[in-house]
Amino acid sequence: MANRGRILAATFLSCAILPLLASAFHPGQHIPHIPGLLFPGHEGGHLAHPIFSKPEGESDYDNHPTEQDQPAPVDGSGNGAQQPEPTQGGALRVGFYAQSCPQAEKIVNEVIHKNFRKDPTLAPAIVRLFFHDCFVTGCDASILLDATPTGEDVEKKAPHNGIFVRGYEAIDQIKAQLEAECPGVVSCADVLAFANRDSLVYTGVPTYDVAAGRRDGLASLAKNVEGNIPLPDDTAEEMIQLFQRKGMSLEELVVLIGAHSIGTAHCTIVAGRFHDPQKAKLIDRGYLIKMQGLTICQNNTQELPFDPYSQHKMDSHIYTDLLKNKALIESDQNLASEPHANGIMKKLVSDQKGWLAKFVTAINKLGEVEVLTGNQGEIRKQCRAVN
């Protein structure tokens, strides 16, 4: 197990990380061990580089969904792909706000899409924010808190998150409109779950219903983050064990890691692997040469897309690259080399529809990890502070 004590005071990017360092690292320099994630996160814009040629017949790198492709706002009563039914023994259910705040999901949808039209890179950032919340102390919106009564550092200040975790302002906008529509009714945890759904749909996932009824947590501690978020150099065994602790299977891990088809990673985090003689031996030779050219890391803001050909579209093609030893981050490659995970990837790679169906099931299960319900927690009046 990697020594978690080596984590530096740097900021975290979704599947890799966005550390804010004084200077960029260059080939031959030691790249510090800084935690990274399984889900796409902060992006500073599109990265087009001539070293990546476009696939034949495609006109741009992004394949970003057009306005016509976007889903119509949901009506808040669960009119999606699945039929309403209780989950978690009835604690969460689809259409939870149908009576108490019937416009809830519509408001989330409309506000989040206004933000996406201004910045499409916000979609993977929201997905990452949701994952970081759920895998620490459950889906309780604790990552949104700026402070808690103890005065200790909160989750968003942990090195695993940091100042480059994005999406807070969009969630604030949504919550403000919900409080104007139906005060004290919709939890921040449910707002984040709905926003995550709309982010995924924006990137190509079929629309689906989200069971709601989550309550908001009363505390947020940075120290709870360590050990609950995957790291960019984790072994397959370490990732599998972490997901098992959260009640999720190997197949669900493999399915969810497909979210690396969207988003970017910071250059200084991935560079070390491509310039390490031993690790380089395990990387596809052609991909290695390309990445060695891209990972000179001229500045601290350079980012690299997980999938340079469709970085804004959820696409099972990501498994093709993983199976060919063309992973951007080491943990992805380690998982692809695990025999059972490798077999799952081979089944998913040519089944876009099947993968997306499994993804919907897995992301809904993720959204039910250690939730607070009933009289637990509270419904925050604003997402950054307890009542």
C-alpha cells in the first residue's frame, strides 16, 4: 500500500489531480505521490494537440453533444427510463418531491444546463464532485460545507480535493432557486444527485430516474477523505478493496471507471509514469512516445484529456485504449491488467448500449452509499453551512 503520508498540500483533480505547485515537474525529476480519483473533474478548456490525429471521418476532437441532443427537463415526478420504486428499504424513492416540491428536478435541470451552455467542462466536474462526496462519508453533501462547528478543516480543503474542485457555485444557484420555490424541502445531497444525473445525460448517458430522500450531513472533516478516495497509482487490488468496502463489486468498479472517457488530468500528475524507465516498459510504445512529448509540462495549468477524441462524450471506446496499454493514469492500467477486470472490459468495449445501462445501475447504487434518511442529518438552508 502506498504511503498516504506522502500526500502533499496540493489540489486534486478528478481522476488524476490538479495540484497547484510552484513550478512544473520535468522529465527526470521526482514526481510526488499525490492522490487522484476515479472520476473526471476540473478542466481548464479543450486540449487539442497535433500529436493526436483525429479518427477518420470525425470533424473534431470533442464530439460534444449538441443542443438538440440534450434531454428535455424532467418534471420532478420520476418520468425517466425506469419505473418509480422504493430503494434502500423505502428510505429513498423516485419522485420523492412529487408532492412537496414538484418542480425540484426541473429546477435542477434548467439551472445546471444554463451553466453547461457557458462551460461544458463543468459536466465532468460535477460528476467528480458527486463521487468525492459519496465515497467519503456517504452521499450527504458534506463536501459542500465551507466549515463545521468543530472548526477543523473540511473535506473540500483536503489535498484530495483542494481549490480546483469545481461545481460549488452551480450547486449554490440551484439551491437558491429551490429555497425560493419550496423552502427547507430539498436537501443539498439530493441536489447533487440530480445534478450528477443531468451532467451524465449531458455527456451522452440515457436519461434515468434518481431515487431521492437523502438528508444533509452535519459535519465535514478533511481527515475523513484519506483512504476513501482512489489514488492514481493504486494497484488493482487496492481499488477493488476500496469499492468492496463501499458495497460495490469489481464489475461496478470497471463500469464506473469508464467515466474516464470524459474529463482531463493535470500534466504534472501523469508525467512521471511516462518518464520512468521501468513503468514505461508496460505502456504501448506508440502511445508512450506521444505522451513523452506531451508531458514536458511547460506550466502548472496544462491538462491532458483521458480520451483526446471525445473528451466530452461518454464512450466505451475508453476500454479499447485501456486494453491496449494506452491508459493516461497508472491505476487504470493496473485495473486493465487484472485478469477478471480485463475480461469485463473486453465485454464492454464493443457494447456501448450495454455499458451505459450498467453504468446507470452502478451510478444509482453509488448514490445510495451510506445515505442519511428520515430524521438523520438535516435539510440545509444553504449548502455551504449547517443550519
